[in-house]
Amino acid sequence: MTLTLENLTGKVNIRVYDMNGNEIDNFDTQNEFGHNSLTYSMKQHSAGIYYFVATAKEGTVTKKVVVAQ
């Protein structure tokens, strides 16, 4: 899946949570102006609802993702 990081530049921390609020992944990425998306594989996760929380100096963006198998 591709996650769009609107208006977030520089170092961006990504946290992934399952629908119960458990953190299942946490990583940093470098986001340059004009390149505002990243690809994340959901293959290792079961079907369900996940939340991606991206935090940078500009603020926080939260995305809800539904994985169906």
C-alpha cells in the first residue's frame, strides 16, 4: 500500500497500530519536499483495520487502512 504524507518533510516517524491500539511497527523515514509518499507492505499482517500515524516537525497525519484478504 502507498501512504501519502501530505505536507510532512524532513525526518518523519511512522507508527503503525492495529485496531486494538497495539503498536505493531515503528520506523523513521526521510521525506523530501515533492516526494510525499511511501510504500509499506501489509503482507505480514492479517486482515483488519490499521492506523498509520506519521509525525514530523509540521505536525501529525493519521491514516486508517483496511486490509482485506
